[in-house]
Amino acid sequence: MKPQDTLPFFKDGQYIGWSGFTGVGYPKMIPVALADHVEKHNLQGQMKFNLFVGASSGADTENRWAGLDMIDRRYPHQVGKNIQKGINQGRIRFADKHLSLFPQDLVYGFYTKDKPDNDLLDIVIVEATAITEDGWFVPGASVGATPELLQMADKIMIEVNTAIPSFEGLHDIVNCSLPPHRKPYMIMNVEDRIGQVAIPFDTDKVVAVVESDRPDCTGPNSPEDATSQAIAGHLIEFLEHEVKHGRLPENLLPLQSGIGNIANAVIGGLSQSRFKDVSVSQQVSNSPEVIRRLGCIAMNTPVEFDIYGHANSTMIAGSRMLNGLGGSGDFLRNAKLSIMHTPSTRPSKRDPHGISCVVPMASHVDQTEHDLDVIVTEQGLADLRGLCPRDRAQHIIDRCVHPHYRPLLQDYLDVATRICIKRGAGHEPHMLDKVFKMHTHLLEHGSMKIHACKDPVAYAMAYITLTPLALLVFYASVAVSRRELISLIMLLGQLTNELVNAVLKEHFQIKRPYGHLGTGYGMPSSHAQFVWYFTTFGSIYLLRHIQLTNPGWKKAVVGAMVAMSSLVSWSRIYLGYHTPGQVAAGSVVGIGYGVLWYVAMEVVRARGGIAWCLDTRMARSLLLRDMRDISNVSEWEYQHWLAARTKTKTKKASLT
Ligand SMILES: CC(=O)SCCNC(=O)CCNC(=O)[C@H](O)C(C)(C)COP(=O)(O)OP(=O)(O)OC[C@H]1O[C@@H](n2cnc3c(N)ncnc32)[C@H](O)[C@@H]1OP(=O)(O)O
């Protein structure tokens, strides 16, 4: 039969099945003849089909059908610009399904349950490379869901491809029996054979046999580039580490690698590694049970993943469908090592690094935090095994995020952690009002680069927490401008106070609250200890030894110092550097040390230590002085200035 002779069998709204899996083993003559027919007679949109294929299909058929508006519904996977356009424009009803589930769901009748006449596919078109003498069907380079499609067919059309050699003997085909009669796949190694080399089918259903001379159509792989080489490099290093520690055998375990340019380039990189006799798994091992038992190593590319390890494989900005899930879920959910690799950024129209592939929250989730073990970008590899969500987030930010986005994501994590811990919801901290800001910024401004998460209180606190630095500047300027010994004594107390803090921290060795904020131990808080020493010593000295014309000012200054110290202490808790207990301890030690230092200085003074110090040659050359015995320093200085001024005036007057 010629392909054109099959046209009368086709009617709008039919349920059609094709053999094949990706760009191999799919029928090429009949679908193309039908597309030519639709195009020639301007039947676009008037002949639409429900199309079922084991995975994606060749671009010359599926994508062409989509371009001619010939697809109403598509299951369970697809690849191609036209079909994606149709789906995203709402013309094609597509739904994603794990590839391992599709054949069985087809046989369960899930896809044909609403069909009015029967629960069979109206026409199944398959490509054979041979028909055995027993009348069995030998597929080409893929089996896909062909056995189940043939089983569910009302009518069968066969394209015998004479341009491709017979694949008889290469396949291992197991028919899908239904529960409770389903048997396990007794596969222990990738080389094991448990099924048939061909597929039995009902020859009475065959309505057409057509000769095909068209080769399979698979696109070229993208060449490796610096990014994919870096990703492959991190992966190889990680796998070598696993082998060294005995968690993987020398030739690894069966590898699965997903679709896409990055996946292809990474496999290219692995092929040049020192691993030998590596096996790569195919169709039947999409079975979750087999994947788990063989301990596969699965590697796939996501659109994006989030800081907690959830991945989006399919949907840009949560709504624009790319290719669909394929078998990535089957593998990543069940593999011994579930790995996702992606460049850390992708270009947007406006910015070569406009898209970060690491985001606060994935805008759609295909693989969850419970599945993924390892995440790799060209920046580095994050081994997430055994880590809790907050540790995972820090690890991912440190290892995988592009430097352009690291401060942004770190800021998000810090602020979210602080806010969520405070309200007792800090297991996987998120700020729902900010979580998709990077995505919305990309949609609105063409880049995910936004300014930090702007918590106004946190910003204010970040400045307040710098107060000790300001106080050091204050010490320096008072010491230089006033030359008062007391300012040096107070500064010496401040420095020894810091020393006490370092000794206490080392002694207690108590960690900071969230591990990642601030360096070193957290008990007691050095900021709190610093400011409360300053306030205590300063207040005692002010109240006891400084005279002001209006004594009310003293109370105001003491009040301001107490307020400043309280704010700094609070900032340490708010910003997440310390627990309230660590800050309370720092405050108590600072107050205690302030009192102690004051008392010690009084004892030294009483024993003549201060007077002795002021009489040294160095003190004299530095013009050091002790103004404590002068009752009101400002008043005293003013009177001296006034006297000097009057003297100068008198001198000038006598000269004229
Ligand atoms: C045995 C089995 O069955 S294994 C099956 C494995 N299947 C899967 O893993 C399915 C999901 N994965 C995939 O489809 C692919 O790996 C992809 C699409 C995620 C990545 O593939 P790649 O070849 O690296 O992607 P590619 O560079 O072609 O990008 C595809 C498009 O997505 C866009 N894109 C990718 N990531 C993002 C992102 N984070 N944000 C916005 N857009 C993005 C790209 O800009 C590009 O857009 P364009 O088509 O307008 O130019």
C-alpha cells in the first residue's frame, strides 16, 4: 500500500498511537502523508487527533503535526518548538506522565475511558525493521510503549523500514500484565535478558503495510563548552571520591543520562574520564523497581532548582511548558545517586547572566528535596546527602550559585531564616511575599538580578550593629583632641574587655544560632559585652566625676547610652548572630566588667598610680592630663579662654 492510500482511515478526533521513543523507531511515511494532505487541503484545525507515543517523537512528524494544528491531546512527553508553542498557546492539551507509568496506564484504559465507542486506540502506526516468520513485530532502535500500543489498537498500520537493518535479536521485550498478575522484572544486570526479541500482535487488526525508506531523525549533540566541561569535571571528581570511599564500584553503576544539550555534553565529558566498562541503561529500566535494585546513577538537567533541593524540570516561570518530565522522575526518585546538573545561569534577552538556575523556590516542582542527592553547576558540586533543609540551602548557595546571585540568595536565606525561626516556622524558611521576586523581576525587567530583599528593620539593625566601630572612632578622637588620661584608661578597659570575651567564647565553645551567621563561637555576645561595658563605665564616670551646668543632661546622656546598648543587643538577636541567652550573657559580663574596671582604677588612683603616670616623660610629651579635680571642665575651660581673649584685646588696645 502507498502511504496516501491510508488517508481514508483517518478522521477528526481519533485516538492515534505511534511507535518510537525520542527521534528513533517512529513511523515516518503515514504521518507525513497525512500532514501533506492537511496542508494541501487547508484542513488545519479540522483534523485533530489524540496522539499517544512512548515518549517524544521525530521532529518531521510530531512537530509538523503540531505546526499544522493536527494535535488535540498529547501524552506523555514531547520535544519540539511547534508542539511547545501549541501547548503554551492553549491549542494542544498536553499532560506529563512518568514514562514508566504511561504504558501501564494505557493498558488500564486511563486514556481511553471517555471514548464513546470503545476503549481502544483507533489506529496505531508502528515502524518495523522486520516481521518474523511467526508474524511477530521487530521494532527499530526503540521499543518504547509499542507492545502496549499494539495491544490497545483497534486498527494497526505497519511501516516496514527497509533503510534500517533488522534489529532482530537486539531487543528484550516484556509484555505488561496487569495487577494482581504482574510479575517482577528479573533483571540483575544491565546485560540480563528476560523477554522476547519481537512483539506478538493480532494480524487481523492490520489494515495497512507500507514500505518506508526514511532514516531516523535525531538532532546533533551540542558540542562541549567551558560550562559543561566544568560540570563534568565536578561530577567526575565526585564519582572518583565515591569510588575511593567504597560507595561505588570501579566501573560505577548503570548510568542514566537525561535529554538536552547539557546532558549530552556532560556524557561527552564522562566518556573521557578514567571510568571504564560503564553501562548505560535504556527502556525497561525506567521501571522504578529495577532502577532502585540496580542502584542506577541518574543524571538530568532541570530548568531550575531551589535552595532546598526541589527541582523544576519542565515549566519556565511555573507555566511555560518545555519538554515535559520524560523519565527523569522515574530515575531521580529511585536511583542510588540522583544527580541534577545545570549551568548556574542562563542568558535572558537582556543579560548574559539574566537567569539564575538556582532560585529561592522552584516555580514548579517535578523532583523534590526528598529525591535529589547531588546538584552540580559549573561553580561546583553540592552533596546534599544527609543534610537538613537549612544546611542544604547554605551548601547550595556556597557551592552552586553564580557569584552574581550569591549575595541575593544568601540575603534571602538569612532574612527568611530569621523571620521564620522567630515565628516558630523555621524548618524550611521562606518569605511568601518575596519568594518569586527573582522570577517576576525576570518577567518584568528581563533579568533576575534584583536588589537584596529589603527588610527595612534588618537594614536599620545592620547599621545599628556597627555601633562598636563608631565607639572606637569616638575613643580615638577624644584621646587625640582632649588628651585626657581617663579616655585612655577607658579604652584600655574596653580592649581587655574584648580579651575576656575571647577567653570566655573559647571556654564555652557554644555555637551561634544558625551556624552560618558570623564566624566563631557565640557565647557571650562580644557586641553586647562591648557596648554594655562602655555604657556602665561611662555612666559611672559621668555621674560621679563630671559636673555640668545643667545636671539634667547627665541623666539624658546615661539614658541615651542605655538605649544605644539595648538597640545594639537587640540587633544581634534580630540579625540572627546570637541567641537571646548569648546576648544576655554578653550584657551581664560587659556591665560587670565596667564596674570592676572602674573600681580597679579607683584603687590605682588612691594608691597614686594615676599621679605617677601623669608625671612620666611620655605623658608630659603627649600633654596627658587628668581633669577630674576640676569641678566643671567646660566652665573652667571657658573662663580660661575668656581670660586669654581679654588679655589679647588689652594688648592690642595698648599698641594702638
Ligand atoms: C530515560 C529518560 O526518559 S530520561 C528523560 C529526561 N528528561 C528530562 O529530564 C526532561 C526535562 N529536561 C529537559 O527537557 C531538558 O533537560 C531541559 C529543557 C530542562 C534543558 O535542556 P537544554 O538542552 O540544556 O536546554 P536548552 O538550552 O535547549 O533550553 C531550552 C529552553 O529553556 C530555557 N530555559 C532553560 N532554563 C531556564 C530557566 N531556568 N528559566 C527560564 N528559561 C530557561 C532556555 O532559555 C531555552 O529557551 P528557548 O527555547 O526559548 O531558547
